[in-house]
Amino acid sequence: MKTTKTFIITLAVLCCIALCAIGLLHFRKAPEPVTTCGEIRPDRLDDLIWENEYSGYRAFGPALQAKGETAYGYDVFTKSVTYPVMHDRFEKALGPEKISFHLDHGDGMDSYGVGPTLGCGTAALVGAAGIVYPWCWKEAEIVENGPSRFEVRLTYSPIIVNGREVIEHRTITLESGSRLNRVDISYDGLEAPCPIVVGIVVHAENPEGIFADGTTIAVADLGDRNIGQNGEIYCGAVLPGGFEHSGFEAFDEPKGSAIGHVLGYSTYTPGTTFTYWFGSGWSKAGIRDLNEWVKLISEQAL
């Protein structure tokens, strides 16, 4: 009798365990969909690409610099869908199909021109002779890659600032649902405080599409091809603590269609980290105009 009772109790316990296991399987949380991710493309001159629901970005790598091409700033890939597209765009562009990502095939495109400028919100030190451009990254370590956060640490080749060799370390972080990337920068080799700017290129096609105040700079760009057909690309950068001053500064001579930058000035102190935010949006993906864009990014960076 005692053996029978023990068997029944054991069976009941096993049944409870089995039911609990089935319940856990039933209620187990589904994998989080990937919205924010990136990669390095050795097959495309070491392009570093990343994205979230709102926009895609590119930072040019060492293979491009080795060719002698000058592309200093962040590039922008517009998006009109919320799922990842950057990998597929590069696969199609570099594969046998040769489908250009410079044309909109239904989810956005790359129609933003960078060239020898700061592009969409890159930072740079300012020496006695002017802006010292950082050129392309030398080393990259992707620290986190999805599903809802992308983080990469970059080290740049040495530059000369006021006679001293300086090395930049840059961490870029993009979160799901954010219009802005966070950028944390530090420099090795500086002995004294140095002016630093955050800049956005301005092109001749829309010279009036600019904004600058104490904390925010922004530009409405018409793109570098099929002008008038691709909507407006909105670029912006925010320094929550405030710029010392900001505004448009023209180049001495145009660089292609680029006529200058909107710049926000601050001061970098050796041994510290300079933190600011940059990002982009698109008129074909819900941003109505430059004023709405400025409001969005100013509020998000608070």
C-alpha cells in the first residue's frame, strides 16, 4: 500500500513538472526582432555600415583611404521601411545583379554626397590653419550588434594638430527607436585644450536649408543626384551642453557641389570625453520639414 502511494505521489510530481515545462515552452518569449545592426564590408573598401528603423549610415574605412580618396564624414542611407535593409543593398550592389543603392527601389537609397567634408555630423579638431579632418577609420571593433543596439569603437590614423601627433578614439552607439547616434570621442597626444567642431555639409542645391542655435545644427539636403525627385534628407547634430557658437561657414572654394558647413563649436580638454549626438531623417519617411526635424532631435537629445 505504501509503495502504491509513493508511486502515485511520484507520478503526480512528474506530471506537474511536465505541465510546468509545457507551460514555459508555451509562454516563452519570442526572439526580439532585429532592428538595429551593422557590419564591415571588406568587399566595398572596408565600409562600416549600420542602421536602425529610421536611417542607415556609413563610415569610410582604411581601404578607401589607401586609394587616396577623401571622404571624411558620415554618409547617410535613407529608409522608408523599419526592417534592416543595408546588408541586402550592398549584397545586390556588389553581386552579379549590380543593383545600385544610389536609386530608390522601394525602401530608400544613398543619394547623400559626402566627399572631402564632414558629411552628416562628423566632429573634428580645429588647428591654427583650420579644420583638421580625421579622414577614414583605421581600426574598428563592433562591440554590440543587435537586435536593438549597435555599438562600434573606432581608432583613427594619426593627424597633426598644431605640430603634435594626435590619435582619435571614437565610439558610436545607435539604439532602436532613436533618431540620433551617440558619439563619444577622446584624443591622445593633445597637451592643451583645443577647439573642436561638429559639422554638416551644405550643398549648392539648397543653401538656405540650414539651422543653427545654441545646442542644435541641422541641414535639409536635396541629395547628390536626381535633384527634386528624392525628397529632402535631414541631417542634424546636438550638443546637450550647448555650443560656444554655431552657424554657416563657406569654403574658400567649392568642393564639387559642397559650398560649406554648418558648424557648432566647442572646446576639447585633454583627458576628457567629448559627447554629442547626430542623425538623419527623410521627407519620404514621415519628416515634414526642417522645422519638424529640428524639434524631434532637440527633444530627443535632452
